[in-house]
Amino acid sequence: MSNKVITPVQAVALDTETLGIVAEAVNAEAKNYGARRALATRINDKAPADCRWYVLEANGQKLPPVIEAIKTEYYKGLKGIGYSNPSNAWKMLKQYALEDASARSMFGELPPAPEGSGDAEGDAEGSGNKRETRSVQRRLVEDLTALHEFMVREISKGNPDVNDKHKSAHHHIIDALKGLGVTIGL
């Protein structure tokens, strides 16, 4: 007598029709996954410069008009096919958009630094005994992005202290970011 344990799944042989339906469902999911990723990438391409649109709603802010229009069409289409939870689909799109932005260094996003990739000339940051050393690339992109975002905010607020020298410096910051391979926006 064998000590082999047979689980209920192993004991059931599926017919060809059922296996075909399972394969169709898997193919549909793969196509759906690819379509969502493509849409997230397209939205990133349409987003205004430095618009981290995928976090705006969570922060109580409104989406830019072009992204709001895309969201409206997406929801309308999902409701038209009887999709039960469009907000969950939108949430997944935002996650894919963040991943895409990180992979392409858009909107100041950076891909996660690989283990042990710190540069001795970088800036150390962290708390406690564990410290992470930023690479030269990471430090430049993070610091220049922070300056760029600051200037965008000040200019959009109409800060009277912002003068032509500041605006010229801002253009140099944008050029420096582009020189580092950061996509500023369309």
C-alpha cells in the first residue's frame, strides 16, 4: 500500500471543454493585464509635467482635466460591460502607472535602488543604525526634482518673490534633469 496522499484536485480529471474555458479565461486575464498596463503608460504620457496623478485623489486633490476625461470614459466603458467594481480597476491602473513612472523616471519617480548599489560619494540617509547611501544619480535626481517641484508650486501660486533670475535657474534645473534622463513631461 502506498503512503501517497491524493488531494481532491488531483483526483478530478477535467474534460477538454472545461480545460478550454480555463485557458480562455487565463488568456483574457493576460490580455486585460496588458491592456491596463498600456493604458497606465498612455495616461502617464498624457499627464502634465511632474503630475504624480496616481496619488492626487488619495491626497484629496483633483485630477488634471485630461486624466479626469480618461477616467470618465474608462468608468463609462466598464459600467457598459457590467464591470462590478470600476474603482478597483482604476486603483490597479494607478499602481501600474506608478510602476511605469518609476521605470521611466517620470515625475521625479525613481526605481528602487538595488541592494548594495550605494555610491561612496553619495549622500547617506536613514535613521537608527541602518543607513542607505544614495548613488550619485539618485541624489541628483531627487534633489533637482525637489527644487523643480518647489519652483513649479511657487510659479503657479504667483509668488511675487519669484523673479527672472529664479525662472532662469528653474530652466537650468529642468535641463539638468533632462540631462540625467528624467522625463519632465509633455
